[in-house]
Amino acid sequence: MKTDSTDEKALLKGLALNDRKSVETIYKLYYNMVQTLIINNNGSADDARDIFQETVIVLYEKAKTGSFELTAQLKTYVYSVSRRLWLKKLQQQQKYLPTIPGLEETVPVEEDVESHGQRNSEFQMMEKALLHLGEPCRSLIEQFYLQKRSMTEIAGHFGYTNADNAKNQKYKCLMRLRKLFFAEFKNNDV
């Protein structure tokens, strides 16, 4: 049974509204595909049922937002979500055997394009705020958070009398950075 984008949108809308027929159609169209995936990759029929159920829940939650826009075929989305959930479960059970090609290229379900773009934008604002922070605050924060140096090492490097003084200075620098970041955040209306 083949579906077009209009049918898929109707299925998603029906799913969001808890329409029994839409849920049944999703099961009829995609369950066998997911079952084959799971069984061919160290799983059982019970595992397939569990993973498919979790996939439908993910799909339901996405459809329920009202802003979810499918950028691929529904079949592809269901397969990707199921695959990711199954790989996650295998890793948790420590049963994973590296036989599934392309695992390195898979993106976790939680990482959809919107949240990635939002996070990227926030990182850029943080970088701008760090550049405006000035010395010695910028170096102190970079040494602690990026270079993972201890407070004792930082105290010695910056000439503070002890680690507690370095910690107090780091706190003051973080407050300045926070103020700069949120000023940038407001200016960008993110």
C-alpha cells in the first residue's frame, strides 16, 4: 500500500486527534517493516512490538505539537525512529553488535533540525558574549570549562593567593558573561 504526502498528513492529523482508523492504518502500513528490522538485528517479535509502540508514541507526540512538518516520507521517518530506538535499546542491554551499517551517521531522535538550529544559534551568541567579556575573565573561563584546569592551577596561573579566590573571580566572571549573553539573546529575539 503506497501513500502520498496528502495521505501522510491526514494520517498524522488523525493520529494527533487519537483517531482509531489512523492508528490502525499506521500499524498496517509500517509494522511489518519495523518487525523485520528488529528481528534481523538481534531482536524478537516482542521487541518489535515494544519498539513499534514507542515509535508510534514519538510520532504521536510530534504530530500533537501541530508544528511538526514531515520532511521525508512517513515510512522513512518511522523506520529511522524505530532504528534509533532499537540501537539505543541494544546499547543499553550491551547486546549491540556493529553489524548495522551507517550507525555513526545516525542522528538521535531527540536531535531534530529545529532544536539543533536553536542550540547552534545559542552557541554563537555565547561565543559573541565570550569575545566581549575581556581579560582575564575570558581566559579564566576558557581554562576552567574548556581546558578542564583545576582551581588550584588557575590560581597559580593568574596569581591568585588560593583556589578560593580564583573560584570567587570565576563566579564574578560568569555573572558578567551571563549578563552579556542575555543582552545578546534579547537583541536577537530568539
